[in-house]
Amino acid sequence: MHKNEKLITIGEFGYDADAHLARIALEVEGIEACVMGDFLAGTPKFGIPKVELKVKASDIEKARQVLAQGK
């Protein structure tokens, strides 16, 4: 991803594995995605962290369609 592109959170997950599965589904469709906060998952010290899945703003609609198909 280019560092000047705006990233949009497309999903929040309680488990990092779920976020990474969604990321893989997007990448199979040619959509770059990244997972943020997965290093905090399962860390009681920080409460219940949300693992975020982010995509470029220009890919948001296609990403939503891909994720909707997987439900």
C-alpha cells in the first residue's frame, strides 16, 4: 500500500484469525488489505481489543461486496 492513500476500516473483529481470513478473501480478489491491532488480541491488560481490517478508500465498495459474499 502507498503511504499517502487513506485507509478505511471495513471491519472489526474480536479475534485476529477472523480478521486475517477476511484479509485473505479480499487479497484473493485483488484488493490490498491490512490488519491492525492483531498484536493486542488476547491481551487482558488492554481489555477486549478490536482487530481492524483496513482497505484503501478507493477499494471500499468492492471490498464490502466481497465480504458480504462470504457471510
